[in-house]
Amino acid sequence: MERGKLIVDRYELIGRLGRGGMGEVWAARDRVLHREVALKLLDLDGITQSDLTRRFEREAVAAAQIVHPNVAALYDRGIHDNLLFLVMEKVDGQTLTARLQAESPFPLTRAMAIASGICTALEAAHRAQVIHYDIKPHNVMLVGDGLVKVIDFGIAGFVQAAFTVARSSQLAPAGTPEFGAPEQFLTERGDERSDLYALGGMLFAMLAGRPPFTGHNSIAVVRRKLDEEAPPLDAFRPGLPPEVTALVAELLERDPDRRPQSAQQVQQRLQALLASCTAAEAPTTAMPRPRAPA
């Protein structure tokens, strides 16, 4: 791919934003609607993994089900010169990965606010019967006005087989070892509660400055997740409200049945904790002392 190339005589490539296992992502200009977009491209000639095209198709269908301010919107999809492409909302901001590298661990209220934004996106996705399966800092964008945007539904799954796309069981187990739920790396694949586990890992990373599990390679990290309980958050960040450490511990339970069962439940707890943390950090203004009578 090169700058200036036109896709279907409409989308002009401006600059490459990234490259990964699911192809390249470019900033592009929609010449018809005169707006900036993000274009994800998958070259069918260069495919070495047989399930990439199926994952690409699943991403399009998954993203199209969700219309929400906290989720990057899908505008179009198609094929051009043996290239599969998705046209998405271009999110101008910084990945949570970059923000964590620059200034972690986060203050408590900031971490809770970001977690709440991610959870809002998960509520919308799960309501649309879509499971993200790859919630991690690189897939969360922080926009200048404080808005959180969840991106990249490349390995998304569906709660019900309502669409004619490849089922999760037809695809290789996938997820990011540091944040994916243990069951995602087994034959079970997981469900909505797998996204909640990943949210717990994200909140842990924002508050502790590191993910709950680390290892010398991906296999070691997954093995630890399957065999060990998650470490307590207060071992790395003492002094946090016990309600916060308790929520993170519940989200990181190995057994999905012991986690909170819905994003809505988690959001209610996050909102209550955020309100109490914000109130605790608010400066108190001393009342003026009454003047003595003359």
C-alpha cells in the first residue's frame, strides 16, 4: 500500500496508522462525504492464516451491530483488487497503551472513569449480542475531551448464531495473554464474562502499573492464568478503597460463575465508586466564621 492510492475510487490513503495480524490500518479521506476515516485493509494474496478472512468478515458484522458513542463506528466494507477493506470512524486520540507507558499508575479517579467508559462500551456490545474477546489497552482510545472509544472487533464473537459468519468454534482460540480470560485459551471460548475479566485486568494495570499476570513469554502467562489466582491489587497499590480492590478481585476470578454476571452490574458499581472517589478528592471549602457583633 502507498499514500495516494484510491480504494474503490472513493477512499484515498493518507498515511499508515498501524500494521498487525489482521492487516494494515490507514488514515484515509472519503472523497464522496469529504471526511477523514480509518481504513482497515487485508490483502488476500498475502494470507498465510486460513481463518483471517473469516475473522475479518466477523469484525464487519460485529461492529455493524453496535451504535454507541463509546464504540468506533463502522461505515462501509467491501473488496477492491483482492483487498478486503473496512471503513471505520477515525478516532483522533491516544491509545490507553501509550498513556500507560507515559504516566502509569493512574490516579484512582482517572482509572475508574476510563474503566467506566470501557464498561459502557461493553454494555452496548453485549446488548447487541456481541462479545469483544480482546479488550486490552491497545484497543482503547482516549479522546481529548475525556471520551473513551473501544476499537477493533477483529476476534469478536456472537452470543447467538444469528449471522452467517464463522462461529467461534471454527476459529483458533484467540486473545491477548496479559488480558484475555483463562477460558478463552481453552475450548470453551468464553462469553460476556470473558470481556469483564479483561476489564478487571485493565483496571488492575491502570492502578498497579502492570497487568495482573506477567511471564517470560505468552505461554507462561496463559499457564499462570489457568493455574493461579490473580494477585491482590493492594499488594501493588496499597491504600486503595477496599471496594475497589474487591471489584477487581471479583472481575479476575478464574471461574466465570464467580465473576459479576453482566456489564450492567459492573457499571453500577463503577459509577458508585467513581462518585465516592470524586467526592473524597473534592477540596473542602471552609465556611466563613460569623462576625462578632460590634
